[in-house]
Amino acid sequence: MKRLAVLPLALAAAFGAHATTTTRYLIISENQKQIGEQVVERLDDGLTKVRFIFKNNGRGPELTEQFRLGADGVMTEYSVKGNSTFGAVVDEQFSRKGDQAEWKSTSEQGRKTVTGPATYLPLNSSFEVVSMTITALAKNPGGKLALLPSGTLSQRELDQVEITSASGQKQTVRLLAQTGVGLSPSFFWATAGDQPRLFGVIMPGFANMLEEGWQAAAPALAARQKQAENKMLTEVAAKLQHPLTGLTVVRNARIFDSEKASVGQASDIYLLRGRITSVQPAGSPVREADNVIDAAGRVVLPGLFDMHGHVDRWSGALNMSTGVTSVRDMGNDNQQLQAMLDETAAGKLLAPQVVPAGFLEGESPFSANNGFVIKDLKGARDAVDWYAERGYPQLKIYNSFPKAILKDTVAYAHSRGMRVSGHIPAGLRAQEALDAGYDEIQHINQVLLNFLVKPDTETRNLNRFVLPAEKVADLDFNSKPVKDFVSYLAKKQISIDPTLSAFAFLKQRDGDINEPYVAVEAHMPPDVARGFRVGSMKIDGDAQLKRYEKSYAKMVRFVGILYQAGVPIVAGTDDIPGYTLHSELALLVKAGLTPAQALQVATRNGARYTRTSHDRGSITPGKLADIVLVDGDPTKNIEDVRKVAAVITRGFLIYPQEIDAALGIAPFVTGAPQVIKAATPVAAAYGGGNDGARARIEGSAGKHD
């Protein structure tokens, strides 16, 4: 999953024989498989070396790192080499001499005059860099540390607890929250004392990294961390979600009709308890409304769908600020997702409404460790039952799923009322998965691998990215096999979830900004924007770059061919929430859809292929009041979909500007429609009664009404 591509990880070279201390951390997945390690060697000459390897889902970074600290506890020298998650070359250095700091990587270089403590933020690093910042921040009473090239890192303590190792040793560890890097806080467990360092990292629902011998402490630390994090999240939700109690009228709204893919005349939309009760011509009399919002002629969209998300507790803010009110989750830790669904329903999370797809993987060295990882048909059926009993409308099958039981598993999922989609299991072509009963295919690479693989082609590793990048450039879309396949998809109405924005990395050269991020780079915090220029693929020279660019351009064009042939398309990201959904729509327009058709894909089709059309996908009385007020006209210029002025969902009004301010994002709009509240709220008169006293007066009269 994409989130792994930005985890700070590293792998060091062989160590010398004169280490003063060595600390080994183990990375253990949620299903108790070791998927990596970090070994830190602190030499007696002040040099720190780190060996870190991480592998999951057939990929992972391998880097070599070393650094040296100055008297103020921050780095004066730093270097890292190796390969990133998708194989790109990593080669990064930093040095500071006096007040002069310099850095260089494969994607950037710079220098800066610095006064006072300041630490470099590597684009690729081990968690030992975090350890260094924990120690440095502990020396600063203000809990802040300047970052290079820019920014400020902050740290505060949330909790502390005594834990016991496998050998009976006890120690106190502290939970720290760091902010200032990325778009959400990072949580780390540190040792106590005057020289604290990193003890471990807990990533609930995914994995943990703790010092060797202390793995038994993971469940207790996870429980404490969840409690502290939930408190922060509840505070965020309370601050940024504004309840709309009683009747709300959104006046002067130009409603996007998702069935006709057009904008109608100005209308008034009536909302009550999270649902649309009526749509009337603009200017109709309003009777006893508690809240009036003047849309002022803005285009109002049904809430957008991201059909390929992997939700977490912090990504909801990005979805809400961009008008994404529904996300189809395409793979998660089952217990974590169930908890998030409950928290969202209770209003404790700033989050979209999630439609879950059950993740089903097979056991192999390449397994993705989400959902259920099974070995046989009984295990697959048990997993399907678990998902069906919890109302999952869809099953997603992954790369290592045993092909011998695919057809029977799909049939069983269908018998439980579920749609089935996914990657194409290794050893099969897309056509064979469709023959086994697939209703949908995830990712454009999985579709086009149909023409590129043989039965013995390994597609559980980086081949599933490299092969399309290398070979689609020469694929003849007018050939009979391709035309027959497209006709089959259209005839069977097989939906395609292309995630074009996620696959733009195939043709990104280190140092160039990745296409889906071009429109948002200037709005993002500097440390986030830096990452947009870090290449993921290993691209050797201009000739290979041009080939990869041609392949990706043809992938985009192929989605247009599918759409024109009548193949259902849905809009998903598998990337930065919200912002890349807008980029996905722009790429659909690039593929040949009109802006209005792209919006239709993100609204009507989203509802249709999550089986929620009765509740979502259009602004219609009786449906959920998921509405998005947009400046400009995205039916004419798709880039205007980024100009979200306000969002209403689940009975709350949400202002993107407020979320942007909290995350350090420059807003896309400068004004927002305000709520005019009734002088005497009608809702304030609701409730009460004292029926017991009334019964004494009326006696049995009520029986004869």
C-alpha cells in the first residue's frame, strides 16, 4: 500500500568490530510475522550506523545509513544509500560546518545558513533519525526543534508506563507525539531518563517495531497508545465538525444532477437529521428553519466517492476538506476498521462514511498482511462468512491467493450476496479471473497485465509495476485480443477501478514532481511538498524514461477506450486521500471524459458500485445529506473541483479552511458560506413533556381520541 512508500526506513552496511553499543529492533506484523528489523550500532568514535530492512507485499526499502552528532545533539554529518520501496535508487547526504548546512539527494540539493540547533530531515531514513530527535527535543524546554530545509518539529508526552521484558527486566517507557512532519502526528515510545531514545513504534492494525526481547509488551503499549490517540482525535472532531441541529436550508444552490451529468437551475435544499427532505426552486418560502446557508449560486455536488482507499484515523480530515464523504476501503486490519466504523457512527472521528471491502490474501513469502491470510478453501469460506456477517458488500482478492480455489471462493462470496474484485492472483491473467467470476478489477496495471504475462510470470513482486511500464508502450490497442477483451468487459459490465493517479509514479523521474501532485504542491507544508519530487521507480536514462512515459500515457488512453466502449469506470486513489481523488478526475478528463462525466463517475458510479444508490450519489429527497459546495464550475473545468468551500455530511457542517489551517495547508478557497441561525432556534423547543403529570389531568381521555 502507498502509505508504506513514505515510511522512514533504512538498511546499513556490515558493522565494524569495535562497536560500543548495539540495539536491535524487530518489525513484527499484526499476524505475528517478522517483516523486518533495525539494528543500530553506536561506535565509540561518535558514528552511528543503522541496518534496517523491511519487506511486505512483495516490496520494501533497503538502505544504508550513518550519521554523526554535534555537541548540540543534532546531526553534523549524514548519509544514506540503497533502494526505496519500489526500487528507486536512494543516495542522500547532509553536512553542517559551523553555520553552513548543505544537502543533496537524487531529487534535490540545497544549502542554507543556520544559527542554533537545527536537524536535517532526510527524504529516506531509518527510525534512528527519530531517536536522535527525541534526545535533542528532550534537551529543549520548549519541545521544539528547527528542521532543515524548513519547518519545526514539536514533541509532547502523552503517557508513560512500566513494562516487562521476556527475561523479567523492567523499565518505564514514555509515549510521545511528534508534529511538524507530514499531515498527521507520529507516535513513538521512548526510554525514560535524561538521555531518552527511541524504544519502539506501534502501528496498530499493521505492525510494531520494538527492541528485541520486549515484543510481549506490544499489546499493552498499543492499548495505551490507542487511548491517547483517540482522545486527540475526539478533540479534533469536536473542534472541526459543526452540528446542524434542526432544519437546515441551503439556498441558491446550482445542483449537479449525477444522472444527467449536468447542472440545473438554482434550488433550495432542505436537510434534517442528516438527510435531504426536500428540493425546491430557489426562493421558495422557508418555514421555521433553524439554519440557513446561502450557497450564493455555487455548484453543489453530491458527496464524492473515493473507490480505492485504505482509511486510517487521521486521513478523514483530508477526505472531508476535499468533499470526499464516502470511501470504499479496499484493505485494512479488520479489527481496526470495525473500531473506526463505530467511532465514525458515534461522531468521534472526523471521517467519511466507509464502505468496507473484505481483504482476502493467500499465504506466501509475498503476502500482504491485511484482512485474512488463508491457506485453503475452508479458510477462505470462513473469511467470507466473517465479512458477510458484518455487512461487507464486497470481497477483494489479492496477489498470493491460491488460484486453485479461486472459482469456488468467488462462487461462495456470491452466494453470500457479495461482489468480488481484486488484483489478479499470480499465475493467472485477468481474463481467467473474470472467468472465475470477478465483478471488478483493481488498478490499470492489473488490467493490462492480461496481455503481458505468462503462467510462470511472477507478479507478486515489482514485476507487476515494471512489466506494464516496459511493455504497454508497444501494446497494440487495435489488436484482436485487446478489442475482444474490451468487448467482454463491456458485455459483462465488469467495473474497472484504474487508480491512474496512483500509477503516475511509473513515469516519474527523481527530482520531477509527480503529475497528480502538481496542482497541490504549492498548498502543502514544505516537508510534504518535498516528497512529491522523490521518484519511486528505478529509471535508467532518458530512453527508459520516454518509454515509461509512453506506457503511462497509453494506460490513461486505455481507460478512455474502456469508457467509450461502455465499460463501467469508478474513481479511486490508493494514494493521498482527497487531493488525489481530484487528480484522478483530472486524469479521467485527460483520458477523454468530459468534466461532467468524470464527476458522474465519482458520484453516481460510486454509489452504484458500492450498492448505496438508495442513500447516496445524488441530491435527492430521502437520501443522505452528503453535499459539497464548490466555487467555480467543475462541470466545465475539472480543476474547479478542488475549490471546496464547505461540506455537509452526517449532520455536520465542515469548513475545509479550518482543516487546512490545522494541517498547515494553504487553502484553495478564501471565502466560505456562513450559517445564519434562527434568533429563536426551533429545535430548542423540542423535547420534554412530563407525560405522567398530564395523565393525572386527562385521565383516560386519550383513549377516546
